[in-house]
Amino acid sequence: MSLKAEINKRRTFAIISHPDAGKTTLTEKLLLFGGAIQVAGAVKSNKIKKSATSDFMEIERQRGISVATSVMAFEYEEKLINILDTPGHKDFAEDTYRTLTAVDSVILVIDCVKGVEQQTERLMEVCRMRKTPVIVFVNKLDRVGKDPYDLLDEIEDKLNISVHPLSWPINMGSDFKGVYKFYDQSLRLFRGGTQKVVGEEDTLSIENLEDDILEEIVGDTDAEQLREDVELIQGVYGDLEVENYRNADVAPVFFGSAVNNFGVKELLDTFIRIAPTPQPRPTTVRDVAPTEKKFSGFVFKIHANIDPRHRDRIAFLRVCSGTFERNTFYKNVRLDKKMRFSNPTSFMAQKKSTIDEAYPGDVVGLYDSGNFKIGDTLTEGEEFMFKGIPSFSPEIFRELINMNPMKTKQLYKGIKQLTEEGVAQLFRTKATNRRVIGTVGELQFDVIKYRLEHEYGASCDFRPITLYKACWVTSEDKEKLKEFAKRKENYMAVDKDKNLVYLAQSQWMLETEQKNYPKIEFHSTSEFKTEA
Ligand code: G4P
């Protein structure tokens, strides 16, 4: 198959949601359609349980399994679909943000009872920033939820995106009778219970909604209501312009019930029809198109080996252009070093298997003994770095305290590797040479402590410190930057790449410094590094 045909075959996306909206259930149903799993429950058991906060063994177990479920590839209707898993727990939000850099589109799951929840808003912000096309799946229609019109308003208001319903529910909860599909003028009837297969008999083509058959099927009241709804919605929205979806201006909306496998096939069939194929990606030099002959890709996630006796890690590489080949030398641009991989893995049907080739849109697992950092770019020799894989300014800060001086070396090595994996960020204060760990969630500190102990034999503790934000600072005026760094020495630190960081104690202090030093730029992500 030609490179172009391989690219056109692929759809790489992530499912995002607030925890409990139904992401895992939906993923599982999609995999069932693709024949990637045979039984329900196979994905579910991999989920980081809510109890994870106190159960470290569980985290470890999950971490191991989640390597396999980080990417789930399956074939459906001659398309190759790559689902990139995103952790539901908010403390791992940064991991999710980074995974979103490796996808071409997103399916957003919303619980119809709860509506748009906080974490969904944050995730959507990232999608908007990156102009990632989104399809919304309103889930749990078998429960009495918010009015569908109100839900659409809420999505538009809170997520700041225009919606376009492609299906419409007939009632909810115990009265839920099914959905009307605008795009092929048919009714899909809800039979209740777990619908394992979608039978033809459940789908009914209704070319003319005035037909009396509607009364026979859903009853007089619901038939009347549906006619009204359909007329209103068609009047307001018209037909979906696929380009508007691909430009991330409009989000198509489906209604369904993942646990009942209802509305999932419609979602999948529409997804493969409209979702974008692997897209070009910006680099420090130019945009790189997937069709370019030469291979390039970037690392968006690094996963430590669960077995502490083996230090190797798996780096997840998104192929962006050309063909990736096994046992071929590629250049790690940051290290200016040639690397080749004898056992690259793919994640077909949840099993890891060695592959010889991979194409744009694919995710390849590369065994790594500690060379990679998140954001690393591999090319056939060209000098550029993929953009848009920043470190985010952490929200919680603690000072790292070494509890066993005999194991100092292990501690520093461990913390360095964990920060390279993206578990947390490490800053070293200029004046006092203290190590400050910044994370986006409390849970990370537990994970770090546990892993340092079990994987590196080091012992540490964390001392709370008051910090509002760590901001990377730059200036075109080098002298001014030097002066600022000197004057504020007590608040200055460097990150793991020796970039200068200002540790703001409060919002007020940050604003004051911004006012006092107009020539200094304060960045809340490390993205400025790759800005050309
Ligand atoms: P998440 O990955 O987004 O966190 O959500 P997950 O799929 O785990 O779903 C959260 C809960 O919602 C699960 O129930 C799941 O069964 C339920 N659920 C998913 N889709 C639907 C739906 O369409 N209708 C209804 N009524 N429930 C749905 P749980 O009690 O937490 O787990 P379980 O015991 O059912 O496995």
C-alpha cells in the first residue's frame, strides 16, 4: 500500500471525559465493534480505581497494565483506528494534555445527568487551543438527565464551541425509546438491556416523519414531540458542514447509552466518515506533512517498566511523516544522536507486538534505557523539533527532602528519571540549591515517593512550601534578564534543562514583578523554548 493510502486509512483520536461519564465503557464498546476484544470488562479492569489514592500497589499494578491500554488499535470498515487512552484522574491531567498533542481528533463524553463538568472544561480548553476537532457523545440516556436542549446550551456556553446534533433522543430514563438520526433520516429504537449486537430490526428508515408508522412505534405523544423537535433542530442547524467540524468550529453531537451499546455504532460509523486523517504538525522550522517521504515523529509519553529490576522504559512515539522502520538509524534531534530500535512495538488489539513498519498516525512503543525525554523528536537527519508539547506550570509545590543520605545518588537519579517521564517537574533554587518538586495533583507525590523507594531504593519526604506559580522567564534584553535574576535571586530556580524559572509566592507578587519588569516575559508553559 502506498504511504498515502496508509495515511488515509488511519484515524488517531482520544476519548476524554470527566471521571465516571463513561469513557471506559465507550472505549470498550468501540473495541467490541472492532473485534479487538471479545468480552465486555476487558478494559474496565485496567482502570485506575477511585481507591488509588491510598492503594499504591494498585497504582503499580495499573501502571503495568496501562502500558498495554495506553494505545488501543483496531480495524473497522477498512480503517485503522488508534485510540489513545487518557487517565481519568485529575491528578494526571498533564498526562492527558500531552496525549492530546498526539491525536488528530477527540470524542468527548458527557453524562446527561451531570452535564458539563469541571474537568471537561479544562480538557476542552486544550482542544480549543490546539484546534482539535471534537465529536460529543451525550451518554446515559437510560437515566433521567437534563433536557437535551439545555444540554446543548450548556455545551455551547461552558465549552465555548458551537454544536450540531446529529441524533436526537426520544425521551430519557425509563421512557427512553431511541434516537432519530438526522443524517440518514432513520430511527434507532432502544430495547433496553445490554444490546450486544445492533440488529437491523432496531433501525427503521423513516423518510417521511409525517408517516403514521411513527405513532405505531413510539406512541402519539412522542411522535408529535419528535416531529416538533426535528423541525426545530433542522431549522436551526441545517446540514452539518464537515469542514466546520474539521476546523474545530463545530462539534457534532450524538445521544446514546454506552453501557447499553446504544448509539455507539452510529458514533463510530460517523467518526470514520468525518474524522480527520493524520494531520500536518508544526515544528520549530516548518509544518511537517504526513505525506513527506522522510520519517519524523515525537515522544509524547514515557512509561517506566513495572518490574523494578529492569530499568528500561517505553517511550510512546507518534509517527508524523514518512515510514518508520525497525532497525533503522534515526536522529534524536535534542541529543544530536543516532538511535535505532530493534523491538519497536505496536498496540494492536491490546497486545504488544513487534512491528517492522509504522505510518503517520501510528503510535510506536520504543524501549529506552533512559535516553528519551518527553517532547523528543526523531528524524532522518533534519534539524527540527515538534512544537506544542510543553511542560505546564505546576500547581502544587513541595521541597524534596532526602531521608537517607546513604542513598543520595539513587534519589537524584530516580527523581531525574521520573521528571523526564513527566510525572512531575523539578526545579533547583539558585540561592539555596534546594530541590522543589512541582505537580498538577497531590497523588503524584505519593506516586513519586513510592516509586523512588521501590525502583531506586531511595527514601524521601516532602516539605510543603508556599508557591503560587513557577514561571519560565525570558527576555530579548539579556542584561535585563541577568539583572532580574540577580535582584530576585531568592525566588529564582532552574528547571531540568537549566531554563530560568521565577518562583512566584503569590499572584500579587507575580503581577507586581510583571509591572516592575516590563522587559521580562513570564511564561506559564515551557513552550516558549520551541517557539521559533
Ligand atoms: P469513566 O471511564 O469515564 O470514569 O466512566 P466508566 O466508563 O467507568 O463509567 C462510570 C459508570 O457509569 C460505570 O458504573 C458505568 O457502568 C456507568 N455507565 C456508563 N455508561 C452508562 C450508561 O449509558 N448508562 C448508565 N446508566 N450507566 C452508564 P459503575 O457503577 O461505576 O461501574 P460498574 O459497576 O457498572 O462497572
